Amino acid sequence: MKELICKIKRKLRTCFVSKLYENYRIYPLIYRSYWHSLFYSIKNEIDTNNYLTALINNGAGIGHQLAGWNSGLWWSKYFGMHHAYIGFSNSAWDKFLGLKGVDPNIKELKKQGYIVRRLPKFDEFKPKEVQLVTNIIKSYTHKKVVFVCEQDQPYLSQIGTMANLQARFYSSESRKEDRLVYDKHNFNIAIHVRRGDIMLDSSNPNLTIRYLSNDYFEKVLSQVVAHVSTDKPIHIYFFSQGKPEDYSEFTKFNNLHWCLDMGAIDSFMHMVYADLLITSKSSFSYKPALLNRGIKVCPENFWHGYPDSEDWIMVDNDGNVKWKQ
């Protein structure tokens, strides 16, 4: 019952913050930290001994949750502070991703005398909003503070944390537990075809913008198989939901392996370790792409960013792969 009440409170607060955020002149007034900045000096430098983190949307999928976690990490570095750890709704993901235990959590910091202060949500592309939060943080110089960004605090690009995420992932003790169905003697292609929730309501624009047809993926995969230069046999691992007969367009490919019933963590892991990963318009394959050290083939019309490097290959809306020289 206590957990249910906490969930209801978080949901109500999120709705309240989102609604009030629409009027930014009034919105910051609900924050104790904002009032603090009105009465204390903001001419100081930011105290680099303090911490920052961001609340995670525990009701969302792991891709969305990791985006929120990345936001906290990014803004902590942006403001020149340490990062405080907040865990996922399923602790198995914390262990798998190698994120737990690297940074102190809020409970540990409170025992060390740190106070916790919420920050108003801000638009990273609106300098006035970023400056307001900067002023709030500066007003707490010489005090021990953990700043907490609101749930879904925007950080659109997501790629600024990629090196940090890779370092944590690959150095984690959890890597000793990884078990792959791939054969290292093959060139292993993972393709993620997002279905599930985007098939539930064709009238929902938030879902339809994420939809890519079977024909799109078949066209992309055909180009990839024809273009890849390798002495190894090519094997294809198909990650999605449903039944093989839902994807008859792909039966022409040799060495095709259906991964329709594989669990979320195992699917994520195989996308990370693929020699080549074909992603959907989905955070669930975009996040493994950030960790993947092979080739990533991705839809260019996506809401998060991509590094400008040779191992990231873009695909247009018609499924044409834009190979780099």
C-alpha cells in the first residue's frame, strides 16, 4: 500500500509540474531552491563538490528510463558537479549496465550532511531557463547540496554521455555473466523491428511516428548484406515481437535467427555485441547502439542525436542506406 501511495504521489506531481511548466513565469515559484536564489548571492562560482542527478520515469520502458538517467549524468557534467546515483525500477538493469556503485546515491550523501534540493525543469535550448537554473545552483555555493532535476528533464542529444556509459558497461563485473548465442566465427547482424506498443493505436501520432514498415527493414537489411565486406559467414538475428509468419519478407535471408521470445536484457545485450546493429525508431535499440562498438545503421529521422563518425550509418525515410566512403 505504501508503495502504491508513493506511485500515485509521483504521478500527481509529474502531472502538476508538466501543467505548470507551460507558464514558465509562474512555474519556478513552486521551488524552494528558486526562492533561495532570490535571497543569496548568485555571483559565486558553482561549487564543484556538490552533486546533481535526475529523477527517472519508473513507469516507462528501459530506453526511456536510461534517457532520464543520461540526462542527470549529462547535466551534472555540464554544471561541473559530481553525479549522484538513482536506480532503475528493475535493479537487474542497474547491475547489467554497470551503473550501480560507481556514484554515491542520495541516501549515502544525506548521511554525509548533504541537503536535497529540487531544480525546476528547464529547456536546454532556452538560455534564460538554463541561466535561471545556473543561478539557483550558484546560490548554494559553500553548502553541501544534491540537486535533483525533475522527471524527464530534457537532454535531447543523449550522445554526450556515450563514452561514460561505455566505460561503465565494459568495465563492469557483470560482463563475466554475459552469455551470447552468437558464434564469434560469424559476422553477426542484429536487427530490431519495433512493434508492440506502436501497433496498439494507429490514431496516436506519438506512436505512429515511431512506426517503420517491414518493407523498410527488408530493404535496409538487403543493402547491408550486399554491402558488408567480410570473410566470415553472415548470420542475422531478428529482434521483435509476434510470430515468424508476421515477417514473411525476411524468409529469403540465409542464416536468419528469430529472437522473438528473448527477454529484454538478453535482447539488449545481443544488440550491444552485434558486429552490425540495425536500429528502429526506438530507445530500446538506440541505447544499445550507444554501447555498441561495431557498425550502427540507424534511421536518420530520429529525436536523439548520432555521433558524426564512420561507424554510424544513416538511413533515409525510404530505406536508402547512406554509406560512407
